[in-house]
Amino acid sequence: MSDTTQERIDELVKSSDVVLFMKGSAAFPMCGFSGRAIQILKACGVDPRTVRTVNVLDDEAIRQGIKEYSNWPTIPQLYVKGEFVGGSDIMMEMYQNGELQQVLGTPPQA
């Protein structure tokens, strides 16, 4: 894989506070895990319109490159303020124990 793909991914990761590499879009997730990631963000009080989503199905280089970038084999992948957080399972675990809200800077939902 080329360095330019890694540079593109790096720019995407740093382009917004919350970046989700997923299959599909926030409005039309193309797999259950990507859909769940969006639902978890919503549950944390994050407006999906403020999340920068990157549809890996649109770009094979990004789809493969993001796995190398994060050293994480699956999609979706969540980045907050340039830091890799995890996939949907980790997001769910962190949401349930309140960690994800802290990372995102959103107050716990009552």
C-alpha cells in the first residue's frame, strides 16, 4: 500500500473531532456493525451530522489502508480527536461503562 493512502487517512483522521470509517453512511449504513456504531454515537448524544463518516466501500485503498493505519482488522473504526478508539464492540463496551461519553466529551444520558 502506498504512503499517499496513509497520508490521506491521516488527514481524514485529523480533519474532524469525530471520524468514523464505516461501510455506507450515517444515513444509510451498509452493514450491521456500522449501523450499530452510528446508534452508539447517537446514544452518547453525538449528532450524526457532526460525525465525519468515510465510506470504505467507495475506496478500496482506504478500505485496506485503514486496517494497516490502525493495526485493527475490522470496520467500522472510530477516531476521536485523532486517536483510534475502536470498532463497534469496543464502542458498545465503552458506552456501557461511560468511557465513550468521556472520550467524546458528551454528558452521560439519563
